[in-house]
Amino acid sequence: MNAAPAPGPGGRLPVHRSLLFRMLASSLLIVVCAIAATAWLAVRTTTNAVRDQQGQVLADDTMIYRTLMSYAATHPDWSDAEPVVRDLARRTGRHVTVTPQDTAQSVTGGPVRASRSHGKPFATIDPLHTDPFLSPQAKGGSIDPTALGPYALRASDRQRLGHAADAVATCLTDASVPFERSTSPAGRPIIALLHDVSLKEQMTGADQQQHRAKRADECGLLELDVPTAGEDRALTTLNQVVNACLRRQRLPTVRLGLDFTSGTTAQDTGTHSAQNCIDTGRREQLAPYVAPAALLYVGNTSGSTSAPFDLSPANVLRTLVVTAAVLLLAAFVTVVTGIHLVRPLRALTRAAQDRDAHLPPVPVVRHDEIGRLTAAFNELSEHRARTEQQRRVMVSDIAHELRTPLSTIRSALEATQDGIIEADQHLTASLLEEVLLLQHVIDDLQDLAAADAGTLRLYPEPVLAEAVLRHVTDAHRTAAEKAEVTLLVHNPARLDLWADPLRLRQIVGNLVSNAVRHTPPGGRVTLHTHRDDATAVIEVTDTGTGITEEDLPFVFERFWRAEKSRNRKTGGSGLGLSIARKLTEAHGGVLSAAGAPGRGATFTIRLPLSEENEGTET
């Protein structure tokens, strides 16, 4: 079965391959994807909103729990809790009810109907048995730290301990001992010594600990841990209860401090019985000072703990209608726009299919994107014509550059083959010189091609400009002496550049080689560097034939020579200056030329100095 022939320039394309159909299909696809993306985004946004709301609800519920737990830990009953509950309900917008387990009435005065009105309780408020998730500050003891009872400090004791802590802090500060100050729930100041980083290299860990202990003792830090009279009485009572429990279980007795721990507690005996005795004793001691356990119910005004999220049938229908309307409108706009856009594109297509290079430009009748495209097409046509002309000239120049050394090599080899000349060392050196000339032209062409394609690789590193100049002058010293030209570096400034050293030497070397070729015997080529603000300047100046004003715009053109006869005594491959400019631009710099007939020429390289690599001129 034969394939259908492709349509010619004047043929009609199938509908499915036309620009209008593709634009319509693409637009519809974009619209559908946009709507789907919008819907997905709306769902995600709603989901995140629900998640955020749930997080806020949990945060509010936790705050309610901790507030009421703090109240229970500091009050012996719930008789005065109603203002606190009402304030929490007002702040959070939630329905809050606290029901003590030992009464049939809630603290708000309403009847208790937990099974019907409140549902399951959110938590149990008991300062002596806290929820570790809702009260992480209770740690492993499960007793709320704000439940102080007989350990609450009097105002006079707090004032006295505060003054003592101020004195200790001042002493430690004067002794350059780092510390951290805080306050316990009971109002007792706490000063904790920190690790002194400055002593890390001077003392071992044990020496540092001994040094800190000495400083703490001198400043009276241990006096802050001495219990007050009220705390001492409470601790005595607690130790009696705890030790009675321990003796009943035949465990070693303990002496508890204000942190309710001892060196002979359960951590040393390896059993939980001692810790259980301590916790039981503390609960018995604190029970008269805290409110009894109560059930906490938290919900919205309807009694549930969360609000429903649902779309009604009317909202669903409205969403579908809006979606269909958007699709129809998008299709209509796409068809109208496509027909309007196809007309000028057809004119451009006819112009592009015409092979006549002398056609007049396509008229620009629009001032939108199509008009810009038409103008760009006209510019592209002109550029193509110029590029074709440049290509022909460049091919001619390359052929001329390669023909001369190849002709020399061929003639010498044919003469050797015919026995006219003998293949001696002189012939070999001459042929090698021509081969090196070919290699030089090919390398130059390769560098230019890489620069034009944007694939020229640079390996920048810190480079001393003076060293580059010295290296170049040493490399060209022999050629300069052979041409009887003086080559010197004049008063170079010390500039630290950030550049590719090999490419920078190639730039300066091409300029020096060009200057030596155009300087008559007895002349001079001078290299000089200085700094101009944030720019490093390298100048190569000669006393040669100079450059006319008419030739200045062309000195960096490829294969251009001031000597039109292409005499290699006065010109190289014609690529050196072009390569130098390309390499300079690759470094972010500028290469310029100046001169006058009979007064020599000056080529100036300007390279930017980055902030972190700016050199200092001396």
C-alpha cells in the first residue's frame, strides 16, 4: 500500500494537521488541564484549611486542658472555676464543660448529661495524674509541676531568695563563669552552670568540673538549694510517709530533697517500688491542696467535636455549569483567534517557500506578535544573505591560507620524488615549518569555531599579570631579536587577575607577535599594565607602521590584513587579532586598538576585577 504524498507548497493540509486544528486542540487541552489543576488546587487548599482548623482545634483544646489543669493544681476545689471556664469558651469559641467526678453538677451550674449532651470526655483533669501527651512538662512523675501545696514559697521567702540569686549571679559574672538563670514553678530561682568553651583547650573535663564547683561554692550557689522553713517541714512529713512505705516493703530508706530524688531511690535499687512510694507519698501530701479529679468536655455549640464539610447539590450543579461555560467560551475564543492568526502566517509561509533570494521583504501590517514575527523574518532573510556572502569570502580566504603551504609541501615532495633535490635536513626543516604553519592556521580556526559556538572552555585561577607579561616576552624574545626589534616590559603594576593563564598568554602573545611583525628594525614593542578603578589594563604598544583611520574598524576581522598582497613577512594567518578579541570577550573583557600612520599602534586589553580577586596596584 503506497503512502499518501506530502502536500506541495500550494496544497491544502489535512484538517488534523492544520495550525487551526492544533491550536484548538492545544487550547482545549490547556483549558481542561487548567480547570483540573484549579479543582485539584481547590481541593488541596480545602484539605489544608481543614487540617489547619483541626490543628487549631487541637491547640485550643490543649490550651483549655493546661489552663484548667493549672487552676486545679492551685485550688483545693472547683467552686471558683466558672469564670475561668467561661473565659476559655469565649476565647476559643468552643463549648467547655468541667464536671467534677465527686458531684452531679458541672462547674457552670448546668445538669450533667455527658452521655447525651457532651459525648465522650476530652480528658480527665487531675493534677496528681496528668496526661503525658497533654502535659509533657510533668515528665515521668505524672504530677503537675504547678501543684505546689505546702511547698509554695511565701512572698518574703521569694524576695529573700531573689536577692540571694542576684548576688550569686553577680559573683559568677565577675568570675567569668557562664550560667543560665530560671525560676521553678514554686518561684525559687535556679542558676545552672554552663560548660565553659574557653577552658576546653586549657583544662580536662574533670578539671573544668572542679573549677566550676569551686567557683560555685565561693559565690554561695549551694545556699540557693537550702530549703526554707516551710519546705523543710513539708519535706520532713514527706520523708516520714515515704520511708514508712519503704520499710513495709523492706527497702532502704531515703532522704528526699526539693527535687524529690535521692541517691538511694529506685534508680539505684533497680525496682519501681521506691519510686511508687515517693509518688504515693507526694499525692497524699498534695491531695488537700488540689482540686478533685474532673471530666473535661470540649466541643462546638452543637455538641460535636468537629464541623462538617460538604457540598450541597445546588453547589455541585453550579460548579458543573460554570465549568461547561468556561469550556465553551474557551473553544469559541480559540477558534476566532486561530482564524485571525492563520492569515499572516500563510503569507510568511509563502515567502519562506520561495527560493528567490531577491524577493522584497514581507510587509509588516500588524503591530502584535505576528508583526514582530514578520519583522524578525525579514531580518533573518537579510542576515542569511549577509551570512552567505561572508561564508563565501571566508571559504576563499581559508583556501588561500591553506593553498600556499600545501603547494610548497607538494612541490618539495614532487621534486624529491623526481630526484631533483635531495631529502636532507634543510628540506625536512623547511617542510616541518610549512606543516607547523598549517597546524597554526587549523588551531586558530578551531579556537574561533569554539568561541562562535560558545563551547570555548576557560579554566580561571589567580594569575599575576606581571608574570604573564614576562612569560610572553621570553617566548617572543628570539623572534624579536631576529627582527631587530626591542621587546621590553615597562614599569608593570602588580595586578592579581582571575583568568585562564594559558588563554591570557595566548591573547598577549598574539598582540606581541602582531606588533613585532609590523615594527621595522630598530623599533620597540612595549608591554605595560596598570589598574583603572575595577579594571585591569594591559597595553601592547609598538613603534611600527601604525594603523590608518580607515583600517581601524577592520583590524579584528578574520583574514584581514593591512597589507592586501598577503605577504607573510608583514602578516600572519590573519586570525591572531580575531582570536585575541574572542578570548578577551570570553573573559568578560574588551580589546581595542588605536594608532595613526607612522606613529605605531596600541592594543589595550581591559579585564574586570572581581571583588574577591581584586589586586592592589603598586
